[in-house]
Amino acid sequence: MSALVYLIPAALFLGLLGLGAFLWALRSGQFDDLDGAAHRVLFDDDDGAAGPDPGAERKSSPDNGTRDRKSD
């Protein structure tokens, strides 16, 4: 029974912390564009904004690429 003295305030604190995090996310615009990311993955951007070539590090590696081999 004495454990409830600690558990009830801890549960209330965690609930208020979660509510505060949700309200912060709501006010900061996290839920404004729900469909944007879903549609963005469907279209290929060919403008070169993706960044450097992911294989560039492997090509210039002094160990001839043996470090990145997968045994699958």
C-alpha cells in the first residue's frame, strides 16, 4: 500500500510529461502536413539534391572494398 504513495505521483508526472510533449509537437507544426511525406517518397527528384555518391567512399578506400563486403 505504501508503494502507491510513489506510484501515483510518478504516473501523474509521466502523463503530464507526455501531454506536454504532445502539445509542444502540436504547436510546433509537427502535424501540419500529414500527406506530404507520403507523397514525397513516390516522386524521384533528379536535381542532384540527394548528396554525394554513396559508393564514393568505397571506391577510394585503400583496402580495396574488403571492409564493406557482406556475407549474405
